[in-house]
Amino acid sequence: MNRILAFILLLVITFNTIRYVSYIINGPIAAYYFVMLAINLAGLGLGIYYLFFQKRKRGRRS
């Protein structure tokens, strides 16, 4: 995946995570918000790992 596209996707996941946290804090509590928050946090962790901590393969192409 292109790094620019991955960065944009990570920004969208970050905004969604902030949105669901604000829904949990301000609105009536629903199980849907906790499930979506968990999915967004998992995506956020995987996205940060993909962008910043994944080692690049330096193999030769045959």
C-alpha cells in the first residue's frame, strides 16, 4: 500500500476514534459505540505499526 494512502487512512481512523470517544462521554451509552471504538483502536494500532515500525525488506528482485 502506498504510504500516503496509509497515512490518510490513519487520519480517518484517528478522527473516527475521537468521534466515538466523544459519543461515549457525551451521549447515551450504547454497546455499538464501544464495539466501533475497539475496532478503531485496533486499526489505529495496526496502522501505526505499518507506517512507522514495519521493517522494509531489502531483497533482490530476480
